[in-house]
Amino acid sequence: MEKVTLFYLEKPDIKISMELYFNENNQLYFDGYDIGKSVKEIWGDADYEYCYAIELEEVAKFYEIFNLEQGDRSGLLHTLKLQFSGNKAYSLFGEFMDAENIKYDRFSWA
């Protein structure tokens, strides 16, 4: 399974990881995970997980927007990495999908 890392940070008080990939259900999946002392201070728990799941029908819109060949998953992942890398990747990706009327499921838990 090919994954791209949108953001990764590891410090003594926090570790942040954000990845994008196609999961076993053929969904485009944004997987974010924060863990550490700083997270516990903010959320009351030492870890915070957050994700987007985008169904294949909605993923087709990304190929059109970025002028990519339909089904070129690797090309799409790398294009999205260029567009949404950084500590604000989760927020920016969600705002982009909202602006482009791309439907998705959002989950988060601490």
C-alpha cells in the first residue's frame, strides 16, 4: 500500500503524523495522529486521532480538478502531498474538499 506523509514531527513532548493513502475499502484515507504530553494538556488524553474517508466516487473529482488520469492513485497521492503538506494539512484538506463540494466522512477521537 502506497502512503504519502503530509506532515511528521517528533519532539520530546509531542509526535504528530499525517498520512494519505488508499485503504482496504478503496477509500482515499487521511490518517492523522498526535501523541504526547502536549496533546494531554490540550485534549485531556495523551493521544488524538483524526481522519477523513473519501469514497471512490468522490475521489474521481480530485482527478478532474488536478487534471490527472482517472485511477492514477500514485499521481493523485503525490499531487495532494504537494498541495497539502505541513502542520495544517488536515484543516487545509478539509477546507479544500468543502470548497470543491467533495463529500467525505470525518472522524476524530481523543
